Amino acid sequence: MRNLRNGKYRKYEKIILQILLKPPYDIMGTGQIRFVSKIPKSSCYDVLGKLREEGYIDWIGESQDWTSLISITEAGKDYLKNIQDQNL
């Protein structure tokens, strides 16, 4: 898998976690995340997969399924604080 901690992928991580932190989006479908974030489909799934692997999101349902739901974890909230401090 690509190094998702650099460049646009790191920016995409920040965007996705910020969306999940704001009501009413605290839990939403993968399709909704892609629509709201305006991130390209393949990039969105790459980033969601990495966030899930790192424990920053909970993925309810099958991965790569538009109807599965995503929520941010406490670890994800901490990670978002760290990357916001870095002014990405």
C-alpha cells in the first residue's frame, strides 16, 4: 500500500476525520463521505482503509460497500488534533 501519510492523502485523512467529527456526520456511509469530501473514489477508499487499519475509524459493514457506515474513534480524534496542529 502507498505511504498515505504524505501529500494529498494526509490532507484527505484530515478532511475525512473533520467530517466525521461534526454533527450530524458522526456516523455516515462511505458514499456520503465521498460525496461530502469530494475525494476521488479510489483515493477515498485508500484513505479509509488506512484510517481503519490504524484504528482511527470504525467501519461497520463490508469494506468497499457504499452502504457500510463509518465513525471516528477516540484514537482518530487524537490523531486529528495532532495533524491539525501541524497546519496541513
